Amino acid sequence: SDPINPTIKMIEAERFLHDGGWDSTQRYFMVAANQANRVAVIDSLEGELEALVDTPAVPHPGRGANWIDPEYGPVWSTSHLGDGTLIAIGTDPEGHPESAWKVVREIPLLGGGGLFIKTHP
């Protein structure tokens, strides 16, 4: 990659991508299409859309949060502005292909919704 002459690539994903963050491998960029209630998964190595994941109303991850789920392996999570739910999306297509790019957990939260979620190492 050349920082003086960056490459720009258009990828058909979903309208109005808002904010997001990397999965734990930093290969996949998970970005909220919050008006479509979806998360777009972009494969940065291949430069293409890997998946569109349906979510509850208005996903709003900030950078999102990564952790290891005891059942599903590596996951990325977001809270939602329009729903009091935290979701976890499986992010390990090689080690856990059956749960990759699917909502594997929906965790009810106190209150009516949230803006951002983070984890600490």
C-alpha cells in the first residue's frame, strides 16, 4: 500500500454505513448500517463484502467489542439505539464456520438501548 497514492475501492454493501470496528484478527471490518438494521462485514484482505448480518433496531457499536465466547469462539458485539439488546456476532469462519457472520447471542440490557460498547484487555 502506498500512503501517498492510496487505493480507493467501492464495495457494494448497504446504504448509510455509520460506524464500526475490527474483529479480533483485524481482517474483517464490522460496520453498522444503522438505518437498515444490519451490520456489514467487510473482508479487508480480499476487498469485498463478506456478509450482511440482520440485527435489532439501530445498531450503534462505536468500535464494537471483541471477546471469546465459551461456546461460539471469537465474537464481535454491538448495542442498539432502538432496542435494549446487546448482540454477539460470530467472527471465526475457519474455527467456528457454523456460527460465522451470524448473531449467536442476544443479551437483554437494562434500559432502552445503548450507544457504544467496549471491552478492556
